[in-house]
Amino acid sequence: MAYKIPALIPVAVAVLFFGCGDNDINGPSGGDINYRQEMRDFVTDLGNWGKSLNSSFLIIPQNGQELVTDTGDGDGAPQTAYLAAIDATGREDMFYGYDSDDQPTPSAESQYLVELCLLCEQYEVEVLATDYCWTHSNMDDSYAVNAQNGFISFAADHRDLNNIPDYPATPYNVNSADVTDISQAANFLYLIDTGNYATRQDFIDAVSETDYDVIIMDLYHNEEAFAPAEIQQLKTKSNGGSRLVVCYLSIGEAEDYRYYWQESWNTDKPQWMGAENPDWAGNYKVNYWDPEWQGIIFGNDDSYLRKIIDTGFDGVYLDLIDAFEYFENL
């Protein structure tokens, strides 16, 4: 999900027991919650656990690039432990779609994001950029300017991420090479809403006919999980080369259509669950640092991440990394 961020992130002071220091955007140590560090720790711990089960498993957080420095700006001190814990970073709206889809992102915001993403590249963290545009000239420009910066990109012509774009006719930088690591990828397809496909096999057939190097998709189609054999089918491009298949996972909000949702939560929410996201029905804010919520996501055989790994995905694409902004701005 694309959350709009200002070019310069102000130091927000939350009421009651939430707080940030006067001069430290990460907040003080002690009793107050450091929301940014809590998210760094969440992603790092999740990644360490995933890699303990599969050493080559990819950890790719989307958005929240402010976490890569101590100040949230491109000239801040790099947070090297966090950068070492992730293999790539996803970024939405860097050049198109920030304020309105199919419109250029304002230059100040674009430059702010580019600086943070270039820092990621310096630490061998690949950048997967998704712009939202459908005018062919804008799509061409999105691919070109991302390539100039060394970013792997996808021009999504639907914000819902529910289709394979008709344009361009073949993926940008299409190739037949085997892709076994994210650093080898030249393009990707971001398609997480499979509702346009009547069956799982219809989805598999459509994606199998493409030559994208990386597929980012959901674990479920109509609330039924894909099987390991089905994911294996998707790991071969139409031209015969191998590719990576990565699973979407939201860790900054709870979703009432997921397998873990309990009916009792509709009337009696757990203590770590907050308000419904007004922009995304069925999504609820969570105290993402809470052990109970994290236990739903990773760390045990019943966790979401274990299901993803057991299904045979090559990595995980973590959404709502920027949930820390919500708490900083309470």
C-alpha cells in the first residue's frame, strides 16, 4: 500500500506514554517506544528466523526507506544492521503515482526517495520500484529513469495490482537468463490480487506465459492457498529461464480476510489491535512490536511466514513497513 510521506519527515510527539526525543527522530531509550527501531527489529528478527529455515530466503520490505538511516534522510548515518538484514527494498510511487496515479511524483519527494534508495544500493540492497501509471509515454519514462538509477522497476497500470499489463508487450529488459538471486533480476511483475482469474490454474497459466524475472504474488487465491507444486510451476519463465517467486505479506496491519483472523475479534479486539484503516476496509492498525502479533507472523510452525516458506516461495515481500509513521503522528 502506498502511504504518502512528506519530503522531510517531522519529529512527531505522541500523547500519553508514546513519545520521541526532542533531537532524535528515533526517540529516546528507556520507557518510551522507539517506533522506527521496533520496526527494524521486527524485520530483522523475522528475516533471521526465515533464513534459519532457508538460508537463501529473500527478505524484501516495501516502503519505509526512512529506516535505513538514523534521521530518515539520505544523508543520515546508515543503519547497517538493518541494511544487512534485508536483501532488497520495494518502493512505490517514486516517479509516478505519489499524489495521483499516472501523474509524475513531485520532484522534491522523488529526490528524497531516490537518495534513500541509492543508499540502499550502496549496501547491495536491490531496489524494486513500482510506479503507478498507464499512459505509455509515462510507463516508458518510468522504466527509463528507474534504469538510470540502477533500480529494477515495474510500471503498474492498475493500483489494485490485479493484472498483467498489456504494455509493454514484453517485460522491460526481457531476458532468458536463469535468475536465482535478486541481484540478477532485470524486471518483475507485481500481481497480488488474483480475483480476475477464476481459478488458481488460470492464474498460473497466465503468469507462466510471461518472461518476468521475479513474480510478487499472494499466498492465497480466493482464500485458498497455492500448493507447493503450483508455486514450482511458476518458477520457469515462458522462454525457459528460471525465476524467483516472492510472497506478499503485510506485517504492519491485520487483515480480516486472512486465515488468522478470529471471529471474536469483530466485537472484542485483542489488546494489540487498533483502529480500522479508513483507506483500506478490513485492515486494522496493530502494535507491531507486540509479541502476540509477531507470533502470528513468524517464529513458529503455525505462523504466516512458515506457511510461505513451506509452500516453496523464494522470499517474502513485506508491506506496511511504514506503519511507524502512524504511531509517530498520533
